[in-house]
Amino acid sequence: MCLSLRHMERVSGLGVGPLAAGTVGLLILLKVIQRLRHKQSVQDKVVVITGASSGLGKECARVFHAAGARLILCGRDQKRLQEVVEELGNKNSVIQTYTPCTVTFDLSNTSVVSSAAEEILKCHGHVDVLINNAGISYRGNILDTHVSVQRDVMETNYFGPVALTQAILPSMVDRRTGHIVVISSVQGKISIPYRSAYSASKHATQAYFDCLRAEVERLGLQVSVISPGYIRTNLSINAVTGDGSKYGVMDKTTARGSDPVDVARAVLKAVCHKQKDVVLAGLLPTAAIYLRTLWPALYFRLMASRAIKEHRVKEE
Ligand SMILES: NC(=O)c1ccc[n+]([C@@H]2O[C@H](COP(=O)([O-])OP(=O)(O)OC[C@H]3O[C@@H](n4cnc5c(N)ncnc54)[C@H](OP(=O)(O)O)[C@@H]3O)[C@@H](O)[C@H]2O)c1
């Protein structure tokens, strides 16, 4: 090994150190060029982000704003959205950035979604990218969960994004351009115990947007489904329980999750590269997705053991 390194040094006339430094420099340069290209591809584009007041939505707002997108931030709380706008306004940027617009509405109330979509379209006359990010989680045992809670989670995570997408879609079809993104979850691909309402809503989301992708491709539109594993946000704190009350706990899994900045960057990359389906998870959840398809009997056994373990912990 030493001999061959010395031989390389003699042949090239260079030391290994400068060679390694040169390679690292080149990789950094490539990364910078890639970031610049990502930024250019959303520069001046009209990007709608739901759930922009916190967590992943807020980070997406930061990342797309820095890339020069014209943002329309949505949420239920105008004050919190305004705080995000002010925070973004204070950043120095080398590229042209825009002050975001805000539109306030409750996604779980589908009767207000079409008027919210009209308001969104009035901001800049069109939408280039719609990021359906808003969502709510759930923790509970099916036996103790009211059907109304199953329905409420479905309204926010499934019917809300569906209603908003369908309200914006005709204007994208007219312009023969547009990109619809939905933030699903690894739990949209596999189900784990005590997450029924959440997992069901994300499975439905995956199914709907897979259909949409196929139907609108011929019209020049793109659809990306992003399925992250745990992200370090307040999702578990804001989750609802079986009786509809707030869970209010930062789960260890969530606290140890990915940095929302990294996930937001992956969302930008998915838009720039027109990626259709992106799983952002570690080895174990990714393996579990394959296991569910290739060896379901083992997957079911593992989930049943997990349910017993979690039940015991709760009992203690
Ligand atoms: N954190 C994770 O571990 C994780 C993992 C995979 C996928 N995800 C997905 O990532 C997305 C973002 O969640 P997050 O982790 O950033 O959680 P978060 O911090 O709790 O943010 C959720 C956002 O959704 C908005 N929202 C909730 N209910 C709404 C409603 N009825 N109408 C309008 N907006 C509503 C909230 O806005 P207001 O409360 O201000 O209205 C908030 O901005 C969700 O779709 C979630 O399922 C999260």
C-alpha cells in the first residue's frame, strides 16, 4: 500500500495530501454548484407552502425563500405566519428574494378551501409549486379511539390537501406547467401500531397522489411524494389522542429525528430534479418498507411484538 502510494506520488509528482485536498475541494465546489442550480430553478417561482408556521413547513419557507421563490405561506394562525414573514425579511441574501404573502385557513374545513385557493391564486395570478405540508399526528389505541378522531385526522391530512390540490390544479393545467408536492411519511408506506389514524391518512395520501401523477403527466405537470422518517419538530407534541385531546409529549423518536433543514433541502432537491417518490429514512425503516412487500408474515410478527412491548410500557 505504502509502496503504491509512494509510486503514485513519484509518477504524479504530487503528494497524496494535496491530491486529497484537491478532491475534497472539487467535491465542495460541485456541492456549491448543485446548490446554485437548485436555487436558480426556483428563482422567481410562485411556491405555496401549507403548514408554514412551524416545523418542516417553516424550514421549507426558509430554504425556498433563500432560493428566490415568491412564497405564499399558509396556516391557521396569522400571527405565527407573520412572524415567519418577518424572520425571513431580516436575512441578507445575494440573490433577489421576495416578501412572502400569507393566506390563513383551516385545511380540515374543506368548505373554506376553495375560497382560500382563490385568495392564493390572487397573490401572483398563478402557482408554480404547491407544497402540501400541513399535517397532524395521532397517538392511540384503536379500541379507545373515537371514530370522529379517525375522521378529523383524515380531514386535515388527506381531504384538506386533496381539496386544495383540486382547487389549484385547473390553473396549472391551463398553463401546462406546475409541480405538486405532498409531504407524506414512511408511515404512508408501512403501518406501525398505535398510529392508525395517521398512518391511514398517509397511505391514502400516497395512493391519491400516485394516481394524480399518472393522470397529469400528459398535461406537463409533476407530482412528488416525499416520505420522511422522524423529523425533529413539534409533530408529536401537537398530535391528537383517541379522545381528541392533545398528546403534548415530545417523543424520543421525534426528538432524535432528522434535522428539518436537511428535509427541507431534500424537498427543494425533489422539486428541482422532478423526483416522483422520495423516501428520506434510515436503513431500518427503509428495510421495513421492503420487508412489508417481500416477507409480510415476518413484518406482521414484528409489528405484533412491537405492539405488545408498547402496551406493556404503557401499563407500567
Ligand atoms: N415530524 C415528523 O417526525 C414527521 C415525519 C414524517 C412526516 N411528517 C410530516 O411533515 C409535515 C409537517 O409536520 P411537522 O413535523 O413540521 O409538524 P408541526 O411542527 O406540528 O407542523 C404542522 C403544521 O401543520 C399546520 N396544520 C396543522 N393542522 C392544520 C389545519 N387543520 N389547517 C391548516 N394547517 C394545519 C400547523 O399550522 P398551525 O398550527 O399554525 O395552523 C403547522 O404549521 C406533516 O404532514 C407531517 O405528517 C413529519
